[in-house]
Amino acid sequence: MLKNREQSSRNSVISQKWTLLLCLGSFCAGLFFTNRMWTVPEFKGLARTTAVESDSLNLVAEGCDPKALQEKYVKGEIEDILGEVARTRSPSAIQTLDKTISNLEVELAAARAAQESILSGSPISEDFNKTDQSSGRRKYLMVVGINTAFSSRKRRDSIRATWMPQGEKRKKLEEEKGIIIRFVIGHSATVGGILDRAIEAEDRKHGDFLRLDHVEGYLELSAKTKKYFATAVSSWDAEFYIKVDDDVHVNIATLGETLIRHRKKPRIYIGCMKSGPVLAQKGVRYHEPEYWKFGETGNKYFRHATGQLYAVSKDLATYISVNQHVLHKYANEDVSMGAWFIGLDVDHIDDRRLCCGTPPDCEWKAQAGNVCVASFDWTCSGICRSVDRIKEVHRRCGEGENAVWKAAF
């Protein structure tokens, strides 16, 4: 009996061992047949990424580097247009390529400058931020900035009563024609003083000011001009930016029609080009303290547009905005403007319709079908006694109230 129990116990141990070995064998066999019968598919789908997925992967790879992204964007844009040029070989395609390259180079320069400021630990300017965030903004034809001063309230009212639309008409001009018109002024040396409060009250009434972060002063016109273009570019995405004085008569429709003839060209600087003498004598009007930079006494300035009215394309306005901190200021604002472009590949366009005389000059030209863009008196560098005379100039030389609404820009 004892012997039978011992034999039964040994058989039970052997049975347990075989059961364990059988389980292990079954498990291994299962793994073997599973690998043979069910091959894991290759991840070929990852090689066929969409354009969007590829860009997303590149974003991660590049670490969202603004410089790399901007250069990639520029390269893609230029390659697309190069293909168009290769297919058509038309002058218009080549001209479009030139302007596109110009615009992209300016945007790239702005992005690089912003990145360098961040990397160096310097505070990035608001202009860079606004320009960088400008994508998706509405496109405008032109921004007209009327340079004015604290003491020029009557001049501003005379312009509002003549060539500058008011109220709902001004809003309609912006929405339907893409034309922005603003009086441009900074602030007084005493911020929040009586002069600033007067402008704020006037702006609440009319809503037609562009305020600059700039201290007003006649000797600071060059600085004000830089600040105007920088602020205008960051505020509105337009094809052209215009500066005009507040004692000049302007025909808005004719100005727009003149500018659109050059809209396909890059780096446009348009106005009445002149080259006046460099005045070294102290105490005279338009004295140039840095006269020695222009050579011998009696020399003339390089060609530049007269300061009463001139226009630049978006790429040049952006150039001023990006480089405003290193652009040199001469005593005269129009000379400074010309100096900023003298070393660039800029198309200087001399159009004498931007500097017609007051009646009878502009009147005769209008009667002959050659309506002037701007009218003023050379002897006064604007309309002499403009507050009293601009209505007469408008009546005799104006293009008509409905001209701007009929114009197709």
C-alpha cells in the first residue's frame, strides 16, 4: 500500500513537469507561427506625407526658427514666379518677379532684424511686432499723411472743407477705394499739456489724426518723417505711402490714378525731383550744417523729391521702418528722404503734375485735360495764405467731387 502511494506521488510529479514543458512548448510554437503567418506591415505611410504634414515636421526640425522659415517662404515664392517667367518670358512676368523679390527681401530683412534683436537681448520695437503681425490685414491702395503742427488748426479745417472727405464719405473712401487720409502729428515737449489736449479734442470730433511717438519741432522734421512712415506701415498695409504738407491742394483721384501706373514696379520714389544748392551760410533759410559732406562750397544736393508732396512704394516705406534707427537726418526733411535712397536701387520718378502752381497755372492745365495732382506756390513752399486761398484753388483746379468715386483703381 505504501509502495503504491510512493509510485503515485512520483507519477504526479512527472505529470506536472510534462504539463509545464507542454505549456512552454505551445507558447513558443504560437510565437513562431504568429511571426510567420502575420507579418507586421512596414510603415510606408510615413514616407508619403502631405505638404502640410511635411511643413509641420520641418517646423519641429527647424525649431520654429523665424529666419529659416522666412528664407524657405521667400525661396518658394521666388521659385513659383521663376517658373512663370520661364514659361512666358513676358516683360510683365519679369517685372512682377522683380517687385516680388524686392518685397520679400524687405520682409526678410525685417524678420532678421527682429530675430537679431531678440537674440542680442535688445527690446524689440513695436513696429517690428506690428509688421510681423500684419499678414491677413486688409490691403489698401495708399495712405496719405498730411504733415501738420499744433498751430495749424485753421489749415486743417480748410483742408477738411475742400479736398479731404469727411465723416461717412471718408469711411466710404477707405472701404470702397482703399484710401486712408490722416493728419500726422506727434506730441508736445510737455506730454499731456494744453497742446496735446487740444489735438485730442479735435481728434474726438473728426477722428482723422495719426499720432506719432515723436516730439514736435521744426528742426525735427526729418525724424518725424521717419516715424511717420514707420507708423503708417505698421498701421496699414498699403501699396503706396504719401507725405504732403497741410498748405497744399491735392486731387485725390488724380493722385491714385498716377500711382497705379507704377504699381508693378519695385522701389518707387515719385515726386517733383530737384537739386538745389547746399547752403553753408548760417542764419539763412534751409541752412545745411553738414554742408561739408557735399563737397566744395557751391555744390548742389543729389536729386530728391520736393517736400510738399512725394510718394514711395511699400517696399521703401518698410525699408525706412526697419532701418529708422540708423538712417541719418539732415537739416532739411526732403534732403534726408533723398539721402536714404541714394545708395539703393530706387526708381526716381519725376512727375511735374505733383507740383503745379496755383491759378492760373493749375487751372489752364485742368482745362487742357491735364489735371494736376498737387498745387502750391513755390515762393511760399505751399499755397501762400492757404487758409484764405485754398477754397479758390479747389474751385478752379479741383478734379470734381465725384471724380474719386468714379475712379477705378
